[in-house]
Amino acid sequence: DCDRLGVAVREKDGSFRLLTGNQIGCLMLYYILSCKKAQGKLPANGAVVKSIVSTELARAICKDFGVALFDTLTGFKFIGEKIQQFQDKGDHTFVFGFEESYGFLSSTFVRDKDGVNASLLIAEAAAWAKTQGKTLYDILQEIYKTYGYYVEKVVSVTLPGKDGVVKMKEIMKNLRENPPKELAGKKVLAVRDYLADTRTDCEGNVTAAGLPKSDVLYFELEDGTAFIVRPSGTEPKIKVYILTQGADKAECEARVAKYTSYAEELSK
């Protein structure tokens, strides 16, 4: 159905480096905003949309270019909804939307992730990089140097057997009713419970989470990491999204490893 796009960049030694969905999304975003700004075509009310489980690097890029960033629940239908809202209200001009699971969109004709649109766009971005004597991976490293390093990982905690679904519900119920004060040694600054539509900070202050209700828990940690937990809608497994940021790749990967261990303990 040609809805997703994967990208590999050829290294100087002839080998290929695979890019993550988050990296591809940020490359496309940076390319679009850079070119529109250079051409004087960047809309004053420009808007980018991503899912809450996608990289926060996009937020740093958008802030630099003066473009609004909107978060949605997981699923491209929610990005499509935002496009329609922008058009109905006339308050924003849609520029780009993406999610970490290799879904991208830079037009409003299609209201879903579009592999055809994305293929053309990434080819354009690669050609743009080549005019500078660079590869897409070189541009990605420049983005990290400018905005800081970001690494993400998805951990699937499988709960096999006939009791898997029951166990999955128990884990979510326990995390919701007894949220941890810290994760892997780092203080939890706030917990967003999208099912209850609440954001509760470490001092007990409660505000609205601000999105449609969904069985998702989002832990904001003191080191800037987002630890997001949601049950799969099709299988007896829990998905944990780890979004880290840090001074360099080594620091981010160390954090990812630490939180991965914590995620894997959820089923025990």
C-alpha cells in the first residue's frame, strides 16, 4: 500500500547505514524548513504535527525556525485530523507531519502517511545534500551538532499465553494507580495519563493532558527523557517508547540502555 518509507545511506566504504523513522522525519523537516526559509516561503503560521511517541528533536528544530509543533496520539489519523482543523479554523498552515514508525507527509492532498510523497521528498533532500558535497547522514550529524543529540528506542514487552491480556491490563493498572516516583534512578517530574486526561507533577499539581482519551502513560524524567507506556491494540504486549536527549551519542545510548532494562522488568 506504499505508506511507509525506509532509508539507508551509503557510507564512504560502500556499506549502508540504516536511518530510524525519527531520523528520517527530522531530516525531511529540516530540509523543508531550510528551503522554505531560504526562498522566503516559510509561512508565518506554519505548523508541524508529530505523534507523542516521536522524537523531541523535532521540537527543537521547529522552535529554531519559528514554526508551531503539535503533538497527537499515535496513529496518522490524528495527524489528518489536525490538518483538517487547521483548514477549518484557518489558524495554521500545515507544513509537515510524521511519526516514528516510518510515516511521513508533506502535503494535504493525502490525509495519511504517504510513501510516494515521502520517497520523492527524501530523494529531493538527498540531492540537496549532494549539492553541498554531503550525504543525508552528514546533514543529520549537523542537525545533532546544532540542536543536541537525541536517541530513541521502542521496547516491546511480550506477555504470552492466555493470561497475557490480563497481565497487560494489570501492569497498566498498577502503573496508573501507583506511579513510580523515579525510574532507573531518575526522578519523575510529571506523569501524563491520557486515559484520565491528566498531567500530575511531582508536587501533586494536576492539569489537563490535552489530547483525546487513550490508554497511554507518559513519564517526564529529570534528565529530559520521556518514558511512554501503552498496550498494543492487536497483541498481548506492552510497548515502551524511550526518548532521550543528551550532550552526545554515548550519553544518550547509556540512558537508553538503562531505561530499556527498566522496561523489560515491567512484565516480571
